[in-house]
Amino acid sequence: MSNPKEQSKGEEVEVKTNRPFNTPAWVSTTNIYEVNIRQYTPEGTFKAFRKHLSRLAEMGVGVIWFMPIYPISELNRKGSLGSYYASSDFKQVNPEFGTLAEFKSLVDEIHDLGMHVILDWTANHTGWDHPWVTQHPEYYIKRKGTDTIRHAFNPQDGAETDWYDIAQLDYSNPALTPVMIEEMRFWRKQCNIDGFRCDVAGFVPLHFWHAARPILEMDGPLFMLAEWGSEPLHFEAAFDANYGMEFHHLLNALAIGEAGVADVWAYQERDIALYPEHAIHLNFTSNHDENSWNGTEFERMGALADALWVVCATFDGMPLVYAGQEEPLFERLLFFEKDDIQFSAFAKTSFFKMLLKARRKGGPLEAGTSINRAQRIELLEPNEKILAYQRKSDNGTLMVLVNTDEEAQSVFPLGVKEGIYTDLYANKFVVDYKPGKSSFLLQPYGYLVLATL
């Protein structure tokens, strides 16, 4: 898009696109693993988490996303430990987790193992103990008619949230933007991180993101993920990927029978029309918000939880694994208290490993391109209980069949390239596929992921 405009404080602000970005090549074939240091181990420290790095590398993890690691404000704190998103200093490390030197060393080891690092960033707000509250009150939005700083609110509808533990920053003050960008650059320069996951990115004006991206790229290639799912202009302003929120809600609805296979294709049609072809959506069945506030994937998706993560990993976009899903995690973790995952079995490691590693090889699963988007597979006998699609590239074809029904289904896929396919979840299962002649039996809530050899 050329010269998009946004509305800010009643004024029309001219915003120029700064694409193309200096995005790392690995972004199109990577995946993300979310880490909450407090809850990851009984110790809740960088040192204790470090013991898991080789395991995660072997599982095929591409990017480790650290939830906020900064000190947490004590003023207006929620619960006994507070929210990670109420930061009291953007250039320090929460002493409960360790030291800045320990974090830098952790990042170095992650890089040595072939993985990358993004940090959670809250450009929208700070905690109430942040030095800016007293030293630069002009950086914050004030309550109407007073000098009192507001707690965080939703600028989309003007209604305040219950986020009383965080103070709302005011980007109508031009002095704030360069200061916030330098806070972000601190982590690029000091710890060599690869990018940011930006909390409530849609609450921050577009002009900030336009200004931030080229300056952050001064420190090298950059990956930017927006925690937002409804702003196409984010992909012109700064971001390589965003949250696939509509797709996530659709999968939840599919699991409880409130949506069907046809809705998946209607969603994709809308998405193609709305977003530029380089846009990547982060697909997930769980994350820290979903787990703590809406329930585990097993609560929300029941017996379809595994099959729907397979969809997340093979449909258009980039897959996420939330820490603990490989255990698996059957409990909601408390958000403001210590409540560690209690790893012991790692029973689902192989389940995630298969597609995490397959994606990192690129080919049909590459994201951010219109060439290999998911294409609906026709069935010899139409069946709206079966989600069937293929991904194609010069390096091969991927066929995905998912049964959303409680009864077994037999399907005859049409329109897929004839050839020898292997089942990625069955090491020795190979089929000579012929369109209209080869059938597959899908177990209740079962799935098949077939790839050309």
C-alpha cells in the first residue's frame, strides 16, 4: 500500500510504507515456542531453563519467545507476584530470573544451537513503578481534566479495562517514540536478540511502528510479531507476522460444532482478500492467555486438540507451541502466582517434533508466499466432516486429511499429484497414491499428513 493514513487524536497523520524489511530468511520456515521463565521450572530462573535448551533444539524449535523478563512493578500489583506485562524498567532483568549477563549467555547458547530469540515488548504501557511515571509524566495519557495518569485502556472504544496495574503511554507526545525505540534497541545491542513479540500492538499508533522498524534494523535483520489479528497495515508498518486470532477462534468453534469445514475455506478467502501475500499469521491451540484465562486446549477443543494443532502447523501461517504442551499440560497455570509446569514425561515431544522439523525444511510449508497456500482437496464423495487440503511447492506436495467427526470416515481424495507418499506420523507407512482410487480411513478425530518422498 502507498501512503496509508491513520487517525490519531483527531488529526490525520501521513504514514509512508517502509517495506521491504530486512527480515531474516529463516522466518518463512520457522516455528515459535513460548517460554514463561517463572513457570517453566521449580526454580523459575534462566539457569534452570538452560537445562532444557538441547531438548528444545532436538524437538525442532526454531524461535524461543520469552515472555517479559523485566522487573515487575510492585505498585498496584496483581496477585503476589504481579503481571510480567507491568514492567518497572525496560533495561533491567527481573532479579527473580537471574542477571542480564546470564540472559545474554542464554541467548548466545540458543544461537549456538541453531535457534533464535524474540522478547515480549509492551510499547503500549509500563508498570506504575517505572521511572518515567515520576520523571516524565508527559509520556502518559492523563485522565480528562486532571493531571492524574490513566491506567491502561482500549483506545479503540474509549473504555477502560481492568488493567489497573499498568499505566497508559501517550504517543501523541512526539518525544516518546525515539525514547521507546532506544529501549528496544538496548536488547538488540546488549543481548543480540532476533526480534520482538509486541504486546497489544494494535493499541499503539501505526506511526510508532513505522518509525521503529528501520531504526531497529540498524542492528541487523529483524523479526517482528504483533499480538494483534485485525490490522493489515501492521504488515506495511513494521511486522512480519501477527496473531491468527480469527483462525484460532474458528478452530475453537470447529471443535464444539459451532463451525464447519466450509467456514475454514470462507475464512481463507476473506484472509487472502484482506492481507498482503507476505503476511504470516501465528497459528496456535494454546498460549499463556488462552491457557490461563480460557482453558487448556483439551478444555476448549476436547478430542480434536491434537488434530487442530496439526492444522495449525500445516495450514497457511506459522505454528506456535506453548511451553508445557509437550508434557502435555492439562492444567491452567495461575498468571500472577508461582505455578510451574512440573515437567516429567515429555510424552508429546515426538508429536510436535515431526511437524516442527518438517516445517524447518521449507518446501510446501513455507509461509509468507501466495504460491503454496493451502488448497482445498475435493473428495470423490463430498464430506463436510473432513478438512482436506494440500500444500505444493517445487520441493514436493503435502496432503493433510483431518476428521472432525466422532465416527471413522473413509475418504477418496481427488486432484492431488499422483505419486509415492509417506505418512509423517507413521515411519514405515508409504502409499502409492492414485487420484480417485486411493482411499484413506480416518479414525474418529484422526488425521493424516502425507508427503511426497
